[in-house]
Amino acid sequence: MLNKILNLFKVNSLYQLVVVFIVFSITGSLSLYLSSPIIDVLKLNLFIEMKLLVYILRLFILFITYQFLLIIIGTLMGQFHYFWSFEKRILNRFKIFKKLGFYISNYK
């Protein structure tokens, strides 16, 4: 069963799996924590009567913040290559680079 989990997350050892879980948990919490100050800096609180717009913008800010923090925290924990290939898979899945005219094909 442990081998199935290791294969699912594409890691080589239990230690790397634990580090990956720690990075995901820190990144999720930190991006949620940092989204409020970013909204304050961008003065998005002025749109308080349009709550739906604020929620959509907050989700967008959370997504962008999460992507940057994932690379930064993953690098600090010594897992840059794992999270860089993870980011390339996510960005290819959303077809962000394809719309810009290039495709990242060398991810594992």
C-alpha cells in the first residue's frame, strides 16, 4: 500500500513523501494567510457591495500566490525539481502556456 502512495505522488522514499506533504500544508496555509493583505494592498475592499467579485478575485489571488509559494517553499525544503515538474503539469493542464504559444514538454 505504501508503494501505491509513493507511486501516486511520484516520490522515491517515505522521507520525500513527508517533505512533500509538509510543503503542501505550509504553502496552503501561508497562501490563505497572505491573501488578505494582498487584497488590502490592492484596495479590493472597496468593492464590498459586490461580494461575488471580491470572492472571485480572492480565489484568483489565492491560486497565483499558491503557485509562487509552492516553488519557493519547495526550494527551501530541497524539493525544487519535484515541485517545478508539478507546476509544469498544472500549468499545462490549465493550458496557460499553450495559449501563449509554447508548450512545456520536458516534465516527468
